[in-house]
Amino acid sequence: MVTEEEIRKALEEVKYPGFTRNIVSFGMVKKIGIEDSTVDLVLGLTTSDKTVTERIRLDVEAALRKVSGIKTVNLTIHLQNPQIPAQGPGQQAGIPGVRHAVAVASGKGGVGKSTVSVNLAIALQQSGARVGLLDCDVYGPSIPMMMGVHQKPGIAGDKLEPLSNFGIRLMSMGFLVDEDSPVIWRGPMIMKTVQQFSRNVNWGKLDYLIIDLPPGTGDTQLSLCQTLPLSGAVMVTTPQEVALIDVRKAAAMFRKVNVPILGIVENMSTFICPSDQKRYDIFGAGGGRREAERTGVPFLGEIPITMEIRQGGDQGLPVMVAAPESIPGKAFAGVAQALRRQLEGDSGSRAGPS
Ligand SMILES: Nc1ncnc2c1ncn2[C@@H]1O[C@H](COP(=O)(O)OP(=O)(O)OP(=O)(O)O)[C@@H](O)[C@H]1O
Ligand SMILES: [Mg+2]
């Protein structure tokens, strides 16, 4: 008689469409029942994309046909409610106390994701919200430095106590790893660590938890999007075509796991020369807005390229703290307001209920 082990092995050949990981590793196989030569298989998927379900059905059937001893396969696919945001395959329930978890992502590295995460978090806090910042960039955690925080978090009971600066509660991979040694994380490790991070941190009550994701659209990022219960994602891009191409990939990734895209932020959009106030479009102009219009995603705003922003990052004193009334400060405040509008569905000026 065929064994559960053999079936599981065969199912490991079935990749989630578009990704290198298989449906077993994603935790989508919910039940394997065997009676003589009949296999009852239950899968749990979260997708509104019928082609994904159909592809998996065909691939599962093909994989099980190769296993000897199986005559009949009864395949049931449970679709978890794809209307509820952030319920991707294998995803967890919401983070206790957190109203909205928002990922900040980009396909391309170095476009200013961490800079936007930090200043956006502070801008939201300045508009009256309770805000946390979770640095999930396991490859290059830079949030603690940008936030001027160098201590390690303590533990109270069985929970990690977030650190805090500028009124923002903060947790980062950077607190848990040696600053000088690069970390090589594998998918399952990331999933586990991030689960601990997000669920075992004593966040208290938060209106918004801003989550800085690592750059790219690989399995690590996909794992993160599935592990974290996200209300949505903010995409950061520069105006350049190379960055926009990667933003499209990232958008496709979020769609796959049913995470709504809350909007696009164009960073490093214009340089205003301090000496003559002339505008220079170093990386081109308007690419983020055009991409937003093309894809029907809200455009949240443009952040200029300025010395203050870069210095703020390097010195651990974000521009949103040092100079909220400056041009970049106002730009971040505008993005924060646009984001709140997306999340709250109103003017964006309301603080969340406690
Ligand atoms: N609008 C801006 N004006 C000036 N400098 C900026 C701006 N945005 C980001 N920078 C600078 O660019 C560098 C890269 O930014 P940041 O680290 O935020 O990017 P990232 O997308 O998080 O990078 P990574 O992909 O490595 O995580 C930093 O030195 C930062 O200070
Ligand atoms: Mg970063």
C-alpha cells in the first residue's frame, strides 16, 4: 500500500506557480488520507487567481500519477477567503494589538526603502498615530542605525521588549545579529524568526506597524509576505525604468499572496540645487506616478533627493525629526497622509481607536 511519506515526497515536486518552493514547504497540504489505493488529499490555498488553483490541481494529479499503488485521487482544494487582505498561504492571524501591518517593499535594492520606512513611521506618529517599526531586512538591517538606536532589546516574561526612539517602537534583526557579520538566512529560518519577531514582541497597542522588507522578490520575500499578516504593501521606487521593472515584479509577488498594494512612493525624484534652487531630475522624472497610473495603484507621493535625507540616515536623526517643516519633511508627511487615507478610507487625519 502507498504510504503518506511517498505521497508527501511526490507532492514536493509540485511548485507553487511562479516560485521555486513547493506546496509542501508552504504548508498547503492539510490532509493526506489513504484507503487501499484511494488517496484523499486536502490542500489549503489562498488565492483569487483561478489559474493558480488549476495549475496546482493539474500538477498534483500528474505528480501522484507517478506513484505506484494509487488508483484514485480525491483532491479537495480549500480556498481561504481571498477577500480578506493578508491571508496568503500559510499566513498567521493578525499581530496582537496591531491594527495595520504595512510592508515597505521594492524590487530593487538601494532605492530608499529603509529611509522611507523610518521617515514614514515618524510622519505617521507625528500625525497622532501609535507606530511601530519592524526591520525584516535580514540581509542588511539598517533601521537601528537610521533610528539612532544601538542598544539590544530586553526580554520581559516571554516577550521581546521593543526599543523606542522618537516615539516609535522598534524591533530589528539588527538587534539580534552582530553588526559586522553578514547573515545567511534560509527560508525556514526567516519564517521562524519573523514569526517570533512579529508575534512575540510586546508592541502594546499600535495603529500602524511599518515593516521594512529586504529588497527583491525571491523566496525570502515571499516567505515574509506569507508569514506576516499584512494589511498591504507600499512600494518604493526611483523614477528609473530599471527600478520600475523591479517594482512590477514586486507587485506581482504581492498579488500572488493577496496582499493589497496600498500605493507607490517615488523616492529620489528631484534634486533641488541648494545654491540656485534649480531642479535636476537625476534619475528621470515621473516614473513612479506613471507606473501607478498604468497599474491603477494609488500614487502616494514623491520624495526629493536631498543631503538632509542622506545625512539624517547616516546620523541616526531622521529628517522627519530634525526638520519636519523642510521640503523633504513635508513630502514624507504627505505620503503618510495618503497612506492613512488608503488604510482608513477617509481623510487620513483620524487617529485609530484605542
Ligand atoms: N531621498 C533621498 N535623498 C538622499 N539620499 C537618500 C534618499 N533616499 C535614500 N537615500 C540614501 O540612499 C542610501 C540607500 O537608502 P536606503 O538604505 O534607505 O535604501 P534601501 O532601499 O533600504 O536599501 P537596501 O536595498 O540596501 O535595503 C542611503 O544612504 C540613504 O541615506
Ligand atoms: Mg534597506
